Amino acid sequence: MTKLEKYASLLVEVGLNVQKNQRVSINASADVLPLIRLVTEKAYEKGAKDVTVKLKDDKLSQLHAENKSLEELSRVPQWIIDERMYYSDEKAAFLSITSSSPELLKGVDSEKLQAMQISAGKAFKDYSNRIQSDYHSWCVAGYPSAEWAKLVFPDKSDDEAVDALLDLIYYTMRLDEEDPVQAWKELDESLHEKVDILNDRHFHALRYEAPGTDFTMKLPEKHLWAGASSEDSNGVSFMANMPTEEVFTAPEKTGVNGYVSNTKPLSYGGNIIDGFKLTFKDGKVVDYSAERGEDVLKNLLDTDEGARYLGEVALVPDDSPISNTGTLFFNTLFDENASCHIALGSAYGFSLDGGKDMSREELSEAGLNDSITHVDFMIGSAELNIYGVDAEGRETPIFVKGNWAI
């Protein structure tokens, strides 16, 4: 079996955990067809009754963004929303494979970019709420396009760059292991060991300190840490992010104070944001700056009221497989699993005890942020220290110099 075949099997068996007579919905670009064909084949072998593939093309996406009017880019046809919700109602397994260049929409008017993000966020808010409460299985994975690969390996030819990035993706997916499925089971167990420790300690807050970063975030009273595998509303286990190296929860919306600086570039809306610093007061971003992409950052923060508050805090050791490659992927799925990160926007319902069964209004009342966006950015480094703070203000080191201390 080739590595690409092993990759497809891993996505079907571990990522989505496709069940007999289940529908499967795949969203990807045309660059991913070699993998998509194998995933489709293996999903049917597992008993899927229907595999629907939605393809996009990066060049067409670029042409649409450049040439459509602002009004047209602000519109999502109802039939597209209805189709997505049909598969959600059916509890389909959703697979999204990221491959686009992180700079796909570089040069497109920032007002257009914001309109696209807001219109999509509003149109698919109900679907996002279901994703964030594990209503059905879902998985996000990666596959290289030539444009993305060349950004990572600028000195290689297109074909060499794609092969090099694909080899790195295989490594992050543990496909070099003799039994990749068993390797993922062991990863799942190791991450849940950290989850259990953090849930047992039930810290009142977290305090961060590093060059350019000094802030504290409160945690909701009933917060829960999670990592690696989850269970959908039918009790079926799945892996939402592949690769993954994180454990995470949600902060209390109004409990974040201080400032934080990014440590890796953020690819957002087909543009790169870098060298940025955010200052929080009572949970809200009250000041910001960026050396690159400041207008894109502004538009992100202005998406809606919740975009200026945090919805996720995730812990990833500096000494971990993806980080140790020394590679900057310019892709959040990979870079966030090489670095501690936080996310602007909506919180996951399962970050709260009983939260999977709560409405967004109930989650908000319990202290979780709500928004039509959710954007992770990286703040981890070998210089980051994180302390767990109990209700009496006593501190316990969780991370020291970028790595686990518990």
C-alpha cells in the first residue's frame, strides 16, 4: 500500500470513522483529486451510502474575488446553505482538505475580503454551531498545491516542492510508522493523559509570560479540556484535526487581560498577517498593531462583536513532532500544532461540561464567546511559560520554556 493510500485510509478510518450507510461530504480543491479519489473509494469500502465531493479551483477563486462586485461577494445563495444543512441533518461525515496558497487572495481589496468572510460566517452559522458541539463527525486535513508548496520551499521546482511538502505531511500524519492507526491511538491516549491532569486540577485561570506576551485569562467555572479524538451525538469517535498535537479549552469571554504577540505568521482570507500584537481588557481587544497585513487584521477584528474576544486556548509543546521539523508551513492546521495558540471568535460548546447540549445563548450565559468567525493564531515558543492559577491565586507551572511541566 502506498503512503497516499495509507493517508486516505487513515482519514476514513480514524479521521471521519465512516459508519455503514453514512453519507460523506468532501470539500477540497482540484489539486487534491489524487487523494480524494482514494478517500472516496475507501469510504465506500467502509459502507458509506453516498460520497459527495465539492471541488473548487484556486485560480477561479482568485478571479471571482478580483472581479465580482462587493454586493455579489456579500451574497451566499440559499440553495448552497440548504445543501450544507441537508448533509448536516443527515449526520454526514464532513471532510475538508486544505491545500490553497496562504497568499491566494493577496492584493484583493480588503473590503471584499471582509465581505466574503462575513457573508460565509453568517450563512453557515448554524452549521458551525453543530461543528462546535460535535453534532456529527468532521475532519480537517492537508494536501499540497504547487503554490502552497513553493511558499514553504521557495528554492525548489514546483514538483520538488510538492513532493517535499507531501513528505512532511506524511510525517506529521505518522504514516512513516509501521502501523499508523496504532500510532494515532497512542497519540490520542497521550493527549488525553494531559487532558485528565488539567481537568483534575481545574485551574481558575492561566497566566502567560514570554517576550512580547504578558496576559492572564480566566477559565469558565465548568470548563473542560479536550484533545485529539471526540465523539459525535451518536457516540461515534472521530478526529477533527489531522495532524493534531494540542489539548484545548475555552477561556471566559470577559476574563482576558494583558497583551500577546504572535510567534508564527497567520494565513487568513488568502493573506498573511505577521508581527502583530493584541492588547486585551476585560476580554476585548482594545488595541492592535501588525507589521504585515494590518488592514486584514483590522477586518478580522471587525467581523462582528465576538471577533474581538477569545474562544479557544490550546497548549502544544515546543518539543513536538511538527515543531521539531523546523518548518514554517504558513498553514494554520499545521503551524497551530507546532505551537501554543489562542483563537479569536467563537468557542466550542464541548469546552464546557454539558455544553454539547446547550444552545448558543446558554453557552454565552456560561461565559463562552460567540461569533461567526473562529481564527487560531500562534503564540508559543521555547521562551513561553504558562502557569495555572487556582482560586486562591496560587500558581503551578504548566509550561516551562515552551514544554510541559506537569
